[in-house]
Amino acid sequence: MKPSENLGLGILVSNPINKILNLMNYQSVNATTVHSFLPMVSVVVPIYNGELDLPALINCLSSQTYPKDRVEYLLVDNNSSDRTLTLIQEAAANSPITIKPLSENKIQSSYAARNTGIRAAQGEIIAFTDADCHPQPQWLELLIQPFVSTDVVIVAGEITALPGNTLLEQYAEMHQTLSQQHTLAHPFGAYGQTANLAIRRLGLEKAGLFRPYLTTGGDADICWRILQQNIGRLEFAPQAIVQHHHRTTLKEFQSQWRRYGRSNRYLHELHGIELMREVTLQECGYRLVRWLLKELPKDSVKAIAGTATAVNLFNSPISIFTARSRAIGQRDAKLPENAKIIEWL
């Protein structure tokens, strides 16, 4: 079953990079100008119970090729119950890069933590990633380059998977679940995920910060608010890569897709985007029977011949599970009234 036939899952079949670049009105710039363009950058990372993730994250940040005197890293502890804040403070004291430890203890939300970082930021450009991400060495350098064009207000880099061995990880990798190609091709409007995103400070000053009480969908919301202000355009930097772990357990996997459903509901209420159609149990049953009687026998023959893998064999039932989880998340979600609040610089 093709991803686009995945019960309304909304995953793209082919890589639309060229289409995206055209939609972004991509313009080449002089190479000399790009290399001399070194604005002050603030990297904001919200962290909740990230004790295990911090060593790898700090190593990745320390390995960035962007000039160290032109970037600050604002690591925001979001009321963690582990040693996150202590480790951030130790890294700030001992690291060769500029790390500023911050805390957001009033609101348990990654968006509130990002706002805390933005308010403390000194940079002209604010970049975002997450604690469990692994930015590649040239990530920041390549993410910042498109801002040499003064009409660029948002830049989204690409998100790829860290190596994984489980069936669920292989499924997510096959469908490039985390890739920005899906969000950049959103039918309502392009946006970038905060795991790999940079925004010009001017955009935040005019359109506002993240909604601090929102729990999902805040990346789309802030990008759309900025772009609706006609402050500038969004650019895609496909070589500015951040790597991320896929979910490994069924519980984590289900939680991820239910969150996608909740995000859809929230963005429907905030921006009027279309809701994903309901996926009924009867439809799921029909698809499972079709898989058992038609797809599985055919794919099993391919597997014996060595032309199919386990993820090919179980692609359909996993896709049904994701679609049903997302539908339940959307159906059960209700946007809290305080999630409509926008904070400002």
C-alpha cells in the first residue's frame, strides 16, 4: 500500500524537494556574499528530563562549524525532575561554546520554554532544535545561509533518522515520517518543525512568540502567523540536517500519532485547516482482511525471494494503526481556552 493511500494518513509518496524549492521561490545568491554573512545567532533548546540526551546534544553543538563567537546556545530546563539543570550549568562552565542555562518552571510546555529562550536571546536569528536531536556539524552554518536574502524570514532544515533496528523504526524511516517534506507541503501552508527551524527576530517581534499553553502544533501556528503577516518568505535548507530517533515502542508510537491528531484538531480551531476524515473500525477491519488475504501472501513470496523485508510485510497493519491513532487523537482533542494566548517580546 502506498503511503498516500494510508487511510488519510497524509504522507507523501515521492520526494517533493524540487517542488518545495519552487514553492519557496528559491533564489541563488553569490557564494562570496554567503560566506561573509555571519549574523549573531541564538540557538534555543527546550529540555525536559533530558539527562540522558544532554551529553550527545552538547557534543553536537560543540562540533558546529559556525563561528563560536557568533552563536550562543540557550538551553532551557522546563521543570525537569532529573539532573538536567545541573548538567546544563556544568556544561556552561566547562564548554568551549557559549551555553546559557535558563529555566522555565511556571508552564510545563516546550513552547513556553522556547519563549523563555527567545526573550533572553541576543541574536538576529533564532534557531531551534530539541534535546533528543543530533545536529550535524554544518547544521547551523547551512541553516543560516538563506537569511542572506533579506526577504527570507523562516528557514527549515531537514530532519533525518538516527539508525534504528526495530520494526517501528524501520517503518518510520521507510515513510520518512519526521522529514520536513511533509510539513513544507501542507495543503494549508508550508511550515517547519521546531526540531530544525530558524526564524528572523523581526518575524517574532511582529507576529508574536509561541502560544505558551499549546502542547502540540505550535510550530505550524507560529510559521503561519509570521507568513500571514507578509514579513517575508520561508526557505528550505535541505543540507542543514538534524538527526532524530524514531519511536521504538508501540506505546511511544501510538502517543506520537495521537499527538499528530490533536495537533490537527488544534490547528483546525486556530486556523481553520481541514480535519482528517474519521477512520472507522469497520474500515480498519476491511483493510486488515485485505492485507491478510491479498497483500501478505504476495509480499511473503517476495520476502522468500529476498526482495521484501519485515517492514514491507507489516506495512499495512502498521499504517492502519497510525491512521486510527491519529483519528482518535483528533476526535478526542479539545483546544484549551488558554492555548489561544500568544506571548510577545
